[in-house]
Amino acid sequence: MKPKDSGRRRFLKNGAALAGLAIGAASATRADDTPAGNSAARATDTHSYGQRSRYETSARLGAMGLYDPAPAGYHRDFGYRNPIQDSVGYITPAPLHFVIAHGYEPPDIDPAEHHLLIHGLVDTPLIFSLDDLKRFPSVTRAHFLECNANGAPAGPTGQYRIAPTATAQDTHGFTSCSLWTGVPLSTILKHVGVKAEAKWIIGEGSEKGKHTKSIPIEKAMDDVLIAYGQNGEALRPQQGYPIRLLVPGWEGINNVKWLRKIKLVEEPYMGMWESTKYPSLRPDGLSRWFQFQMGPRTVITRPSGGQKLNGPGFYEISGLAWSGGGLVRSIEVSTDNGKTWREAEIQSPVYPKAHVRFGFGWDWNGEETILQSRCTDEVGERQPSVVELAKFWKVEPDFFIKTGTIPGHFNAIQPWKVNPDGSVQNAISF
Ligand SMILES: Nc1nc2c(c(=O)[nH]1)N[C@H]1C(S)=C(S)[C@@H](COP(=O)(O)O)O[C@H]1N2
Ligand SMILES: [Mo]
């Protein structure tokens, strides 16, 4: 027994010495490598609501409105763009979902105080609390949301979109995709009873500017949601907390955030945004109002503008495809500046009016080339090149640049040029 005891004592003594050594060594190294430093770092990371690793720095870029000063290292912008070049999969994390609010900070809304009024051409005008809305059967659906200005080589920020240095965030950062949870608007409209004369709904937001948008009743009764959930939790304030309209596949402007009123009417309202900044100017000087559906579109997110390839060899070309026309049916990639196109692999569930992730195996030989992608949707519409888009609008391709306007949406194919040194740059031309 004795030798054993002394052995144990010896062990404890040595152990204590080792522990002392370890502590001594630790204090000589950087604080954040030590167990103590580690727990200090954790103290700032709230476990109650998790944060991403401090090594992950991907962020939205932009400004609340064009009148705000440009953020350091960035141009003036109209809203915050999603860093789509860093995205994986098909869902956009809520904190990175693009934001457009026409210069208004999100109003600070207490959900217990918030109400939605439905009135106008209805049998029973009603006011709903958030709790009332949550009593109706809910649905959860993946849908993209895209501003009609996404990547337009026109308007106040058009110049940044055509610069060789443009990233996918500059060119395509005004689209995002979330899992939205809410009540179908049709359920609520049936509940209040729609009068036969009602042809449009007018949604109104709660911010100072009272964003209003006219939406045809057919769409309102089809797949529109009153959404209160985003990616498994409540909507973010930037996305319209506590409720917003979610109008699948249609221009972002329809998706009224901080929703507080819906009025059923006979005629559209011609609200400030829908009648001034969002119509498209045609070459004949007239403008197109109420363009609704977003066309088929893709963007290669990796490799994309501003990224760098690390020498020749195998790479997976990765990107996103979507269409307001419904399901994306096929996605093609060209690695030789559009001479040949081959089918890409679809890598995520294909939901209608949602982002779809695609992949394409590519062996880069180290030479300069141009990468492009395009898709075709279930109604048979194929994403056009700049030349095809110009032909469709009966203008010359340089019309967009010369006039600073687009007669419709800009969903042209995005070319990325890969240089022999592996650098990647925007190669759009008109
Ligand atoms: N209340 C309100 N809703 C709004 C807007 C707004 O300025 N106010 N902007 C619209 C526009 S133009 C777009 S593109 C989308 C953007 O939605 P997001 O900020 O959630 O990405 O919200 C729409 N809904
Ligand atoms: Mo928008």
C-alpha cells in the first residue's frame, strides 16, 4: 500500500507541477489562444442568440438612401446589397438579406401594438393584431425577392455596375432568398369578403414615407403572403418586422414592409414610388408602368468579380438561378465566351420563384477566358444576352448606357473574365 500511496502522491505532485507549467506557458502566449482567453472571447459571444465566427466578415454594403454619405471605401448607394459572391446554398441569411427602404430606417414597431387594417371594397372591414393573424393556418415557402433595379447598368449607381472592378454584390446584390412564413393573403381576403368591384389592393407601410403599392386582385388571391417569419424566426426589422407582404416572383417594390393597411379598390393608386422611380422609360419617351414579373436570371457567384483563382486546374463554378415565371427548368454554363454551352448540375431543391444553386465542374487551363451562365424557366423563357435583350426592347445595346434607362428589367447574362494571373473581373459590354 505504501509504495502505491507514495506513487500516487508523486503523480499528484508532478501533475501540479505540470499544471503550473501549463499556466506559466499560457500566460506567455497571446491571450486569445489560452483557455482563459478563449472564455473571455466567449463572454462577448452571447450563447442565448448565436453569432457567427469572428473570422467570417461577409457583409452588406450600401447606404440607406442616395442622400446619405457614401460609406468608407464604397460608392453612394440606394439600399444595402447582399454579398451574394460569398453565398453558399440557396438561402440568404436574414442579416445579409438586401435592404431597400427609400431612405427610411426601419420603424421601431412593438408587435403587441401593431395592427393590420383591411378595408375598402370588402364586406366586413377588420383590424387584425399579430396574434389574430397567427391563428390562421400558416405556410412556409422559399421565395426570392429582387428589386427591379438589380444590376441595371443605368440610374444613379449604374456606373458601378459596369466597372471592370464590379463584384457580384455590385451587379446582383439586390436579390436574396428566404424561407418566408405567414398567412396566405387569400385566406384573409376571403375572411373579410371581397366585393365584386374590387380590382386592386393597395398595401401601405408604417414608416414615415408610408410606402404604398397597388397590386392586382388576381395576384393578391393567388400566392401572396402576409409574412411574419423569415428563415425560422420573426422577420428582421430591415425586412418589415413584424409583418410584410410577400409577392412571389414580382418586383421587390410590391413586397410592402411594416404592413399596416390593405385597401381594396377599383383602380390602382399611382403611389409615389410606383409612378415616379419604378416605371421604365421607353425610347419613345413614354414609360412602362406596373411591370410585375421578374424574368429568368442567373449569376455565377464563384468565381466572380474581384475573386482570384489559385492557378490552373479543377474548380467548381457555382452560382444561383431564379425566375419570376416559376420553376427554373435548365441552367447552362459557358466557359469559352459563349461559343459552347453545357448543362449545369442543380444542387438545391427547385422551388418555384426561389433561388436555385447550380454547379459546373471546370478544368481551367490557365488561359484568359470568359465564364457565363443562363437559365430557362418553366414558361420557356430563356435569360437573354445584352444583345438579345436590346433586340427585345428594339434598341441598340448601348441605349442602356447612353440614356441611363432600361425600357424594362435588366436580366442579361453576366460575363466574368478570368485573366491568366487568376484574377476575375466584370466583362459586361454594350
Ligand atoms: N414599407 C416599405 N416597403 C417596401 C419598401 C419601402 O421603402 N418601404 N421598398 C420596397 C422595395 S423597392 C423593395 S426592392 C423591397 C426590398 O425588400 P427588402 O428590403 O426586405 O430586401 O421592399 C419593398 N417594400
Ligand atoms: Mo426595389
